[in-house]
Amino acid sequence: MISAFQNIWKIQDLKNRLLFTLAMVFIVRLGVAITIPGVDANVIQNYLDWRMSSDDGATDAGAAVGALLNVFSGGGLEKCGIFALGIMPYISASIMMQLMTAVVPQLAKLSREEGGRTRINQYTRYITIVIALVQSFMIAKSLENPDQALYLSGIGQHGGGPLVPNFGWGFVAIAVITMVSGTMFLAWIGDQITERGIGNGVSLIISVNIIAALPGALVQAWNTFVASPSAGKFDPMILVGLLAFLLFVIAAVIAITQAQRRIAVQYAKRVVGRKQMGGQTQYLPLKVNYAGVMPIIFASAILTFPTFILTSLFRGQSWAVKLSEWLSPASPVYYVVAGLMIFFFSYFWVSTFFNPTEISENLKKSGGYIPGVRAGKPTSDFLDFTMTRLTFAGSIFLTIVFVLPMLLGNALKIPYMVTQFFGGTSLLILVGVLLDMMRQVETHLIQQNYDGFLRKGKVKGRYDRLQQQRGANSTSGAIVTYLWVFISIMVVIAIAAYTISGL
């Protein structure tokens, strides 16, 4: 393991990709800390200082919804940053386009054409702008009375002044433009990370925002079980047990995420000249959790959007409060509806991306068959039946992981800010993204070993391609260098500003 990390920095292309990814992550977190023009940053700082010193462990509906919204924005909502919306409008638009592609025949046909995916991605960005405009307008309007916003509850008493000193339509327009631009910039950063960095860019941005909430969750857990005056003698042992349980949950999530059903495929023997082809047994891997974290993301996004609208536009009305409580992460109704959505989207994802008929035809054309199953339609029915059972097991696993935060919160009276790391969307996204990044790094390491072996013999054609790759790597290295020079300048400016403000 240690030698693998050492080898990462010996491969120029892989090192450039990692440095580029780190630079993009720095820019993402920098945008969260920069407040929207017109917002008093001192009020935000006073409010955050009070939140850090407070040992309030509220588990009510408002606190749970506020914590969930802040997780996906990386704290940008409570800091009123230019990345307050985060990447969620782009995620919501992607979900809509995937559903429409599966339902609308014209879009399904377009996705199979050459260049069709590019046009669908373009449509996704148009929908992102529309969603971001609606959400940013509601956020900007809520800043007129920030105490009514769930993610800024208490800022009027502990902020030390008005959050927006000169509120008006001019501020609303600037705030909307700023937040929409921030969301589109994050979508562009995600594409750049996918192309030039390591891992899926959009998923990595969500993971970074989730990890940013981890220090606050650790402080909250310490205040609840150790530093609180009401903490008992055995409360620190409960904290140790929670950490051990967290390791167990992570191990279980990794095991189920990697689990697969291996279907044996036998290939018929063929004699070509003096050579015998085929005859070997291979395996068709069918993942237990084929849909991954997507069903939970779909369910969370759909359930969060109406709650956000109700708390922003109909704050204080009895019917809106009641409906918001039902659709909040602190309500059992929320988890029942989310569980049904997880099952639906799991089967929907499998039916959209897993085609047993096509797999059966490909096996038949290549001379492969499943032992004990006839080729053609029986093979297709067998794969469909097997995948249906695996999807049912995967859906149950996703539902259990999704419900764990509520069970822990109700049993131990722990705030949602802490319990979110024991399951749900946060844990599954983190595990999935980290596993994907490890696979990509391992692929680069293996490819480098293969290249090193072939370069010794100077295989014809391979050596020329390696020279071209070196030229591309040098260009990527120059971009990374410029990025880190920019980051260094920003760090120096920040240190100087902090020093001057302390004098």
C-alpha cells in the first residue's frame, strides 16, 4: 500500500491529474467561503462562531432539513456563499434528462446517435439554469428575513446585525446572477475533473462538500457525549461504540457495493487451422447493487425540493409546516416514501441500463452459452430473473443504509449532523467515489508497469505513441503549474489579510 502511494508520484501523468484534482477542490471550497455581494460577512462569522460554541443537539424537522441542505451545498447555504446552491441543480437536471431519455422515444433515439450525448448534455445545462434561477430567487428572497430560513435559524439573535443591510431588488438580481453563475461554474469544474483529473467530477464535488461537514459533526459528537454538562459516566463509551459501529457500517457498505453474482459462460470449441479456439469458461458479473447510490440520490433530491419550496415560500403557514414535518428527515413518513422511491428507482435504473436480450444475443453470436440454459430467449429470461432478485436484495440494502441515521438519532438523541455519516446518501456517495478513485489510480499504475515493460523492447508503434503521450502530459503539467501558482498567490493574500485584520 505504501509503495503504491510512492509510485503515484513517480508517474508524471498520474501526478498531474492528482494535483489538478486538488487544485479544483481548493477552488470549490474557496467559492463556498466567499459571500454573496451585499451580504455582511461579519454577521455570518458571528453566527458561525455561535453555532460552533453551541451544544444544541436538536433533532427536530427544521434542524434535520437544514443539516441536509447544508451537506449538499458544503456549508454554502449557511455561509451565504457564491456556491450556495452547490451542484444539486445540475444533479436534478441530470435526473430529469435520464428519466426523459428512458420515457421519450425521440430522446432515446437521440442518445444512440452520433453526437447525441453532447446535445443531451447541452439540454441538461439549459434545465440546470432554469432550476438554479428558481432556487436562487427563493434563497435571495429568504435573506430579507433570514431567521425564517431553516439553515440560518437564530442568526437574528446571534449575528449582531442585519444580514443584508441594503436589501432590495438590486440585491436580489445580483444574488441570483451570482448563485446561478456559481452553479454553472461548479458544473464546468466537474467536467474538467472528469477529463483532466481523477474520478467523476460531479460526484467528487458532492463528496468534498460532505467531507467538509465532518469536522463539525465530530465537534458536535464530542459536545454531546463528552463535553456536555449532562453527559453521564458511560457516554464516552457510547461514543467509542459509535466509532466502532461506523467502521462496521463502512465495511458492510464496501462489501455490498463490490458484491456480484458471477454467471458462468461456456464457449464452444472451434478448430481454426491447427489452433483450437474457445472451450474456456468465463464469467458474467452481475452486481448486487447495480444502481449504486443513484436511487438514494434520486429519492433525496425529489423529497428535498418540495420541502425547500415549502419552507421558503410558505413559512409559518400551518399546512406547510405540517407537510414539511412529514417530508423532513426527522419524520418516519419521509423514510417510508423514500424507501418506496429507492425500490422504484433501483428497478427503473436496471431496466434502463441492463438489457438481458442484448446480452443474450451477443453471447449467441460469440458462441457462448450459460450451462443448463438454452441460447436465445431462455438465456434472456434467466438473466432477467436473476437480475430481478439481485435488485431486490440491493434495494433492501440501500433502504437499510438510508434508514440508519433516523434509527440512531431516535435511539441516542443524536443530531442529524452526526448521524448522516452512519448511512444514507452521505456514506454511500463517499464510499462509491473513493472506490472509483482507487480503481482509476490502480489502472494508471498497472498501465505504467505495462508501458515500462514494453518500452524496454521498443515495440514498433508503441514507442511513438508514448512520445505523443509525453507531449500531452507536458501540456497538462503546465496547466497544473499555473493553477498552483494561482492558489499560492491566494493563500499569501489570505494570510496577509488575516494578519492585517488582527493588528
